[in-house]
Amino acid sequence: MGPLSRDAWAQRLGAFRASPSAFMAGPEGEDLGRNLLGDLRSEKLSEQTKVSLLALSLEYPAQLWPDVSAAEVAATSLLDTLVLLPPRPSALRRPLLLAATTALAAGGALGPTSGASCRLLPLLLGLASGSDLGRGFVPASEQRPLQATACECLRELESCKPGLLGGSLGLLRGLLGQEGPVQPLSLLLALVLRNTLVLQSRVGAGLGGLLTDKVSPTGGGPWDWTLVEKGDGRLQPQAPSWPAAEEGEGELSLTAREHSPEEARELRAAVIQLLDTSYLLTPVAQAQLLWLLGWALRGLQGQPPALFKPQLVRLLGTAQMTLLHSVLALKAAFGEALFTAQDEALLLRRLTLAAQHPALPLPTHLFYLHCLLSFPENWPLGPEGEEAAPLLLGPQLCRGLLPSLLHDPMALLARLHLLCLLCAEDEEEENGQLPSPRHYLEELLAGLRQQAALDEGPRALATVCFQASYLVTCCLAGQPIVLTPLIHGLAQLYRVRPMLASHFVDFLDQVDSELREPLKVVLRQEVVSRLGRDEALCWHLKMLAKVADGDAQSATLNFLQAAAAHCTNWDLQQGLLRVCRALLRAGVRGGLLDLLQVLARQLEDPDGRDHARLYYILLAHLAGPKLGVALGPSLAPPALASSLVAENQGFVAALMVQEAPALVRLSVGSHGVKGPLPVLKLQPEALEPIYSLELRFHVEGQLYAPLEAVHVPCLCPGRPARPLLLPLQPRCPAPARLDVHALYTTSTGLTCHAHLPPLFVNFADLFLPFPQPPGGAGLGFFEELWDSCLPEGAESRVWCSLGPQGLEGLVSRHLEPFVVVAQPPTSYYVAIHLPPNSKLLLRLEAALADGVPVALRTDDWAVLPLAGDYLRGLAAAL
């Protein structure tokens, strides 16, 4: 069969795009990929048609090349077609490169055993470096576009196989200083540098000569896959996001090793080279470059965050949202190490003023509000993870961000979220003529309820009202002064518009018990107070089925008896029976028996009478616990058809390790400060007798050396068990999360395994004291340690608040084992050893009544933010 014509291909491509799965299942789908590859070499088709065919392979590679072998064949054919192109300008070279790259990446064929991979990778690197490939392969007019395309293809392959281009770091770095496309080369070099640092840090290796070696793998021989094999192919996404910076902290910064002076110097030079060329990139590319470099260098010893300071000065005044987003990501990553208090105040004021601009489109407005709500502060107050407004963002600065009924629903909810955070910090101080945030919040909620109560009003108004109410309950759950008027306002809304019963039911399902229980009470009172015929009876029954319980039984039964006479159709009768079922579950008896007996005789629908009769029988003959089981879902397994099958299943259950709920609890006690390693003291508690307990611990990444399992012969509830000692071998001084897996035998002889809640190793759990110096030599010993931290280390100062016990009480409670020099009650010198080979030194001097300035020094950059968080935690615990 010869090649298809242009019209035939247009018809076939249209049918494929209409329904790819249906087309591939049809008679023409099997040969689509093969025909596409063959017709790319046909002289009868124009280049425009061939570009359309290649575009299809870029959009639907999984459908055209569904397995590894098909992807390998396709990539080989595409590369052959590329080589056979005549030495004149052609619109096919770039699409062919992209199509071959996509086929290998999407089909999973990229690997050291793939012939197409071994052809494509040197070709791409040669094109990216501008090398002469011979035979007029690259016409002069296409050299620069092909160089940019090759860089994009290499970046895609590096993303699929992190570490693939680690051996070409020096070559890529040299290309950046030559004439060529700056943006693709910069992004490629930043991505390769980031991946190489991550993978090398996982195995504790350095960069070696990767940044200076300019020998590329294009000179023949197999491609080097060493770095790819070190990683698992799964790294954090490349999009700038400051919450992701927190999540990725354990993967990179805490596992980074200290590089040699030569490596650190070359790495710093490469980073500065990338940052110096970043202004030539588009805003989106600049944002990604800053994110990749910031993530790569976060906490890396010998690479201070001050490298980003020149870019920060340039970007603090940017109007590009992508660049502003990257600035906030850098702030979350480095905090006070890069951003001063003045920088933070300027950035916060810029966000606030930008969010108030009246001409902003809605997505941009929501972006600025999101930045304010998630603003990464240098020194946040309150527990970690608690949502709160930035300290510098007061009511005066936010006057232009208060929500209004005229705002779009999404903007209203975002502004309301910010208002709730301000109300959470409001101390009931009336500020002159300005109303307090709480007063403004109550007026806004009242206005939303008035809109939702309008007859024939849009359903969207009611939806916004309940969304706003739910947001308030989430942010201000512990403030009865806000929740009480909210409860009464919602009750009034139901009184005016009962048809919103479905919204109320969903709302009650979402809120916690602090609001749900009092709201159920007032809604039940609203329903049962409406005796007699009511046009909204169906909504009242729906609401009562949700809020009915054992309280106010007489009023509820009187309402049902009065409503029974008006339940003439099937819907109303089923609603009435649902309320009876809810009362049965709540344990109501008494008058409910009489009501069910009446319903079993009077209901017109036979199905309703049967249900009423069944409920009557259950209520009359079953006690409370059995009645709850009868009304609940069936817990019995399906009956087996053969006793032999049941017996075999019993044998299987006895011989296999079964997954079961955890029958043991673990809690972390105080850690020991003696010995060469930190030790966690674990206290086990059994819920049932268990035997031969084995506890296995796992830490993700390379933060700690593998932990040994702990064995306990027997655990019984009610009997105190000896504490279990778990030695820790940190590879870097960092907190960690321990995943716990338990394997044990039950009293019935079954072997079970269970996942226990994770345990957390805090920063203070790693503290070890230095050996005590001889008498009188403590000050000299401390000064020697203090001077040894710089210039490779880091230094900072922190203000630590003191409680009623003063500095002496704080030190005796938390830092006593590590005190080297003590001059109570105003001065203490503290030396802490952090395994494996780091140190943290504290000078607590010139204590005042309310606090003490603390000078910190450490020989490890990554320890500085952890030490700051630890001292802030001590102040918060007072």
C-alpha cells in the first residue's frame, strides 16, 4: 500500500483526534503508527503535512507507541528520517528531534540498553554545544533554533532520568559563556546541577571534577548512567512553591555534605554565572531558575544564601507574578538568612497594596490574597503549622482588603479568610472610629444571610453564605463570642427559608462538634415549633432526620404526630420514617412505640406501612445495643458454600502474616545524653496480650543510618513494661520522622503486622554534651570551640523570652547537661555536640527580666534555622 494523500491523512487525523481510544480500537488504528513513520519519508507529502503528523506523535505518544518496543522502533525510525534529510533548511528537523525525545521518554524506552537512546543523547548534546556534525547536517540558518531545541530535549530527558547529564556539567557550564541561546542553556544547566547535587548528597559523594571537566560523552562509547542508577528517578517537582520547600527539606538540604574548598568555589562560581544571566530570561524562566538554584543550595555548607542578594534587590520591585512567587519561595527556603526585617516589611506592604488595586483581574487578585494568607514569615509566632496572619499585617494595613457583598464569591471568600485571621488576633480593642474586625465580620455574615434568605434568590448566594460560615467556623473555632451569633443567625435563616435544608445538612456534616451540637439544638427547636400543615413539611422532615436525638423527645414526637396526618404522598411518608429511624438510633422509646403503631395502620403506601411495622417490632423486642446493630449495616461476612473452603481458609489465616489494627502504642520519653550516640527512650503499651513483638523503624532518605529492630518477648495490658532504648546514628544533625512497623503474635496464635503512628525525632533529641574540661579550664575550652566555628560556619543572634523562673530556670530545665561556663543568674555558655561531627554554641549573657539575647555559632549552615526554631520553641513553651 502506497503513502496516503494529504486529504486522506487530514480525514484520518480528524477521526483520531475526535476519539483516540475509539480510533485505535478500529481497523485503522493498528497501522496508524507504522503508516505515520513510513509516510514521513514520502516525497509526495508536503513538509506542512509531515509537521502535522509529527505534532500528532507529540500529543499522543502513549496511544501511538503503547509499549517499550514500539517506542524504541519509533525513535529509531525518526532518527533515521532526521539523518536522511537533505542538507538544506527544513521545517522537519526540530519536530523530528522533539518526536524522537517524546517517544523514548513517554514509552519508557530511555535506558543504557536502548540503541535509539545511545544515538539520540550524543546527537542532542552535540547540537546543544554547536559542534560540527559533518555532512551539512545543520544548515547555518537553523543552527541556533536547533541548539535551543536540543537543550529543551535534554532538559526533558534529564527530568525523566535525574542525573543523566551529571557528567556533562562542565561542558554545559562552558557553553553558557559562549554565543548561543541563553535561556534553554541556563535552565538545562540549573536542572542538571540541582539533580546532581541531590543524587550525590544521597550517597555522601561530592561533585569531584564534574563542574570543570568539559569532556562530553559524544566521543563514542556508551552513555554514562552512573548517576541515574544512584537515584530512584523520583525528585520533587520543579514548580516554585514555598510549601514544597518545607516538604523537600529532608530530601536535600539536610542530607547535603560539606564540599571541599575547590568544589565549593566552583559551585559558587557556577551559581553566580547562572544568576548573572538570569535577567536575560523571560519571567517564567527566571522564576524556575531561581527555584531550582534555591532548592539546590538550601542549607548547603559553604554556599551562603547571600549569593541571591543581588537578584533579591532587583526582584523586590518586580510587577511579574511569577517572579514575585519565586521571591516568596526563596523567603520560605532561607528566611532571615536572606531576608532582613526591612525586606519582609517591604514585601508584605507591596502585596497588600497590589491586592487592593481596583483594575486587577480576578485570578491576579486571588494570587495576591493567597500570597498574604500563606506569607512565609521570618519569625512566626504560635505553634508550627498554625494558620495566622503575618505579624506586620494589622487592621490598619488591611482596611482596603476587607470583604464586601459586592465582591466576586472567590474574592469574597479569600478576603474573608484574611479577616478571620485578623479576628483571631483581635483583643477587643476599639480603635477610635474604626470598627473592630470582629464587628465587621458579624455585619458581613448578616448581609450574606440576608441575601441567601431572598425568595427566588439565586442558589449561588446561599452557597456563598454557607461557604463563608464554614470558613469562619474553621478559623475561629475557639471563639464562642463569634460562634454564638453565627448559630442564631443560621437558625433565623432556616426559619425564613426552610428550602435550604439540604445546605444545612451538608453544613452539619462538615463542621466539628463545637458548632454542630448547639446548631442542631436550635434547628430542632425551629422545626418542632411548626405544628400543623406547612408547605415546607418535606424540608422540615429532612432537617429533623439530621438533628433528631434523645433530647426534647416529647416536642419531637408531638411534631411527628401532627405531621403524620399531612404525609399523604410517598416522599413525605419516607421522610417521616427516616425521622423515626433516627429516633430509634438515638434510643427513644416511650411515645415512639405508639407513633409507629399508628403509622403501621394509617399510612397509605404499603412500603411505608411495612417499614413502620418493622420498626415497631424491633423497638418492642430488642434492647438498645442490639437495636443499634440491627439498624446499622450488616457486619456478617457472606456465607461460604462449602465447609471445605471454610476449613482451608482457616489454615491460610493461621499460616499467613495478616494485616491487623495496631495493638501496641509507642510514646517517646526523654532521651539520654550520655554516650557517643543519642538514644530515644520508647515506652510501649499493649491494648491486648501480644507475644514476640518486633518493632522495625525506617527513616526516609539518607538522614540516619539504618536502625536496628527492637524485640520484646511479651506485652500485656495493665502491666508496666520496661522502656525500650533505640540508638540513633544521624548522618547529619536533623530532625526526622520514624515510620514504625510492628510484627507480633496474638494470643490465638495468629501472626499479624501493623503500621503504628510515626514517631518524630526532634532537634533537641540529638543533643550530646562535650567532654567536661578540667576544673577552671571551661572558659578557655568554650572560647576555643567558639573561634573554630568561623569562617566556614555561621553566626546569628536571637532574642529568647523568659518566664517567671528567669534565665536560671530555663537553663536548668533544658540546657543544664550542656553548660560549660555558668555565672548564674545572668550568664551561661552552652556547648552542644550534634552527631556526627557538628557543634552548636550558645552565649546567654546580660539577661533582663523579660528575656535574654542569645548569640549562636555553628560550623554547619543547616543547623542555624533548626537552632533558631528550637530557641523560639523554648520561649513559646514558657
